[in-house]
Amino acid sequence: MTAKISIVSLAVLLIVSGCATAPSGRAPQGRIAACNANVCHVAIAVSDCQVTATPPIIEVAQQNIEIHWDIDSAGYTFDPHGITVERDNSAEFSGGKVAENGQKYILHDKNSFSSIYKYDIRVLNNGVACPVVDPWIYNN
């Protein structure tokens, strides 16, 4: 019985850890933000404090791009630290700021080398924090 429990526990651990790994290679088709030469746009929908980023993976192909996240749901705004890039040891991201009465968050991406970054989205529902969501930026 102990061997069966160990095998099941190992299987669950592998499945869960697989969900937490960074995406590899190119961003999946259909998951690329609407980008032009200067700006990438990400739509943020919120329902019952559940935040969804579209697309969940942003592929940035050019250098010195602004990424704009726009909330399209009434009653929700960005936290003052609305977008936080994890493990940005090379300072690729800067100038994060809330704009348009809390409905937009703007962040500069140098994209000086190829890397994948997990980032957090922090949204408020009439001043109360919603659960943090953590999608990806793929600097290509």
C-alpha cells in the first residue's frame, strides 16, 4: 500500500511542478499580444475578482517596447504595483505606472536579450485586493 501511495504522490508532484515551469521555445500561436513597433496591448478581464489576461503569454519581438495592460471590467483598478516582473535581475523592465484612472498599467521593456519572465497582475475591486495572477512575458 505504501508503494502505491508513493507512486500516486510522485505522479501528483510531477503534474503540479509541470504546471509551474516556464514555457519553452516560442510563445504558443494565438497567445501573442497585439504589438506594433512601439506598444504591446494586453486586455485584462475581471469577473468576481478572478483576473484573466488576454493573451496569457506576451511575446515581445522588438526592443524598447511599452506594454499596456487595460482593464475592461467596471469597478476594478490596478493596484499601485499592478504589474511586477519576477526575477528581473538585469533591469529589463522599468517605469511601471498606473494610468487612466487606474484602468491601465504601463511598463517599459528593454528586451535587450531573449528570456522568459513570470509577472504578477495585482487588481483591486473597489479598493480590495483580488487574487494575484501570474502569466508570462517572452522577450524574443
